[in-house]
Amino acid sequence: MKAAIGMLEIKSIARGIVVADEMLKAANVELLQSMPVCPGKYIILISGDVGAVNSALRAGKAKASDQLIDEFVLPNVHRAVLPALSGTTNIDKLRSLGIIETFTVASGIVAADIAVKTANVDLLEVRLARGMGGKSFVLITGEVSAVQASVKSAVAQIKEDGAYAGVEFIASPHKDLLTAIN
């Protein structure tokens, strides 16, 4: 994986496709995801060197204009974030569970990155806006105090950004819950 990832979240699917093209032409970046999400939004997730990701995002934001919903650049994304985005995280045991819900896709990914950088927790999944009215949620497991600390840190940031939708915590989840939520 490259050193940085960046995302633009666009109000229009048609404009999102044009923005993705503009970003790819603007800098040497890898397109990780470019797709519509609920409710009729479009996300573009790229990776590359920090400078290239910043250049591509600048070009994309200019093209997106008033259609931009949210954005981020994570210069040193945690290694657990991309597997969690694709649902390929392998966790054998569900310990305490933290659930962070956000109003945007971008804020969900940022919350996941903050959470796993804050404490020794495992990132189960970052589920993005499909069939959820544009919301995203993050699932974190680990020891009670670690999950609480990581959730608190992530929520503080997304509240500041205005993307906070909710948070829940289960100290001792039922053993069958992991199967049900994956």
C-alpha cells in the first residue's frame, strides 16, 4: 500500500465520475474505489504519495465545485483500514464491541483510522453507505478500556466535523453476534 489515501464524496453520480477522471489525470495516484453509494452520492478513494494525493484532491475539488459533500487525506493511513473497507478482516474472537455511526462515507473512514491509531483494538469493518441512506459505520473490537478509548477519540473528531450520527458500546457481545454482523 502507498503512504497516503484520500477521498472525495460527491452529491452527484454523474459529476463524481467526471471528478474521478480529473483526479486520475491530475496526479500519479491509484484508484482504489470509484462508485455510487446511497442516496445517489459518489465516492472516489485514491492512494499514492502524499503530494500526489493532495494534488489529485485539489483538482477533484475544483471539478466537484458545489457538489462536494466531504473529503479527507490520511497521510499515514493505518494498515488495518483498507482490509476493513473491503470486509476482509479476519477476527476469530469478538471481545467488547464499539460501533461508530457517521453521516458521511469519508467521516467513517477517518473515524476508523483514528480509532485503530488510538488504542490496541482490531478494526472489524468499515461499512460504507450502501443501503444505509448515505451513512457509514465502523466496528471495533478489543479489551473494554481500549475500545472505549478508541471510540472516544474517533467520536471527538467526527463531532467536530459535524458528521457524528451515533455511537454504541457492548462490553460482552453474544458469541453469535460476529456471524450476524459480517
